[in-house]
Amino acid sequence: MAVVATHLHFDHVAAVADLVDSTGAPFYAHPADWAVYKTLNAIAEEWGFRIPDIPTPRPLGERLWIFDVWHTLGHTPGSVSLVVDGSVFTRDTPFYR
Ligand SMILES: [Zn+2]
């Protein structure tokens, strides 16, 4: 089991701390989103939200268990899509910038 962020916008990772705490699963994100990670709380506050501190992600490589990890940057520098058995899980990748 793992928690994988397709990108590090606050609305996609606000519950990661609870999820990691309750499951013990490691948390992964693409290293190209480290700069986004550093601004999570500031951006959330700009939008009127307070979010808990997010665990430091482990660097996501090109493969995680059964998934190929495609670096589909554009929405954020570290956006990824997960591919398995002919299916692609994109999350916000279609929303360029
Ligand atoms: Zn997003």
C-alpha cells in the first residue's frame, strides 16, 4: 500500500497526514513538485483554507509496483499519471497550468 500524490496542490493532499497515520503507508510524489510542496500551506491560506502539515513525500520514480509512472508535467512541474493494464489515472493532468 502507498499514498501517491499525482501532484502537490493542497486540495489533493490535505488529508494525506491522516491517511498516512491511519494506514502506515508511505507517501510518494514527484520530486519536481518539491517547490510546490514548500508553498502548500501559504497557497491554502490564500484560498481561505487551513490544512494540516503534510508528511515529507518520498521521491516517485518511473515505476511503483504494478504502475508505470508517467511524468505528465504541465498542471504542476511534478504532475504524474499512473498507468496500469491500459488504463491511465490522470487526476488534474488535463488541466494544463
Ligand atoms: Zn491541481
